[in-house]
Amino acid sequence: MASLSATHPAIRIFGTVRPDAPLVTLSQRTMISVTMNDAASVALQMDSKNAAALKVLGVSAFKLGSRDDAIASLKEAVALSPESE
């Protein structure tokens, strides 16, 4: 299996990774979700009130099957920044 490069259309800079992009295999989607989760975790270590990182953490947790964690992260993101997307 070929790995995804930074120029692959499924990958964009933090917060806009698109694991549902066409032609991305299930294992690549999982890899992207794990990478999103790791990046969000590092961002939250630097700033625990980073709403964008909490959103990414929630989306990646959902895609990895951790729905309770996803809901908690997304609720916290909305509480911190209710006007954001």
C-alpha cells in the first residue's frame, strides 16, 4: 500500500484533513484519523482551550469508533467557541 504524502488531495494542514476523500482506502482513512488524533493531542498539550484542536480530536475519535470521547471533545469545543463551525 502506498503511503499518503503531504500533497495527496486527502491531506491538508491541521483541521482540514479529509479522510472521506475519494480513492482513500479504509486503512489510509484510519491512518489519517490516527494522525489527526495525534496532532490534536499535541496541540491540546500546548493549549488546553484550543477549540479547533478539540474539534479535530472529536472528529478523529468518532472516525476511530470512540463515540463517547468524540461527543465529549465536540461539546467542549462548542462551549469554548460557539460561533465556530
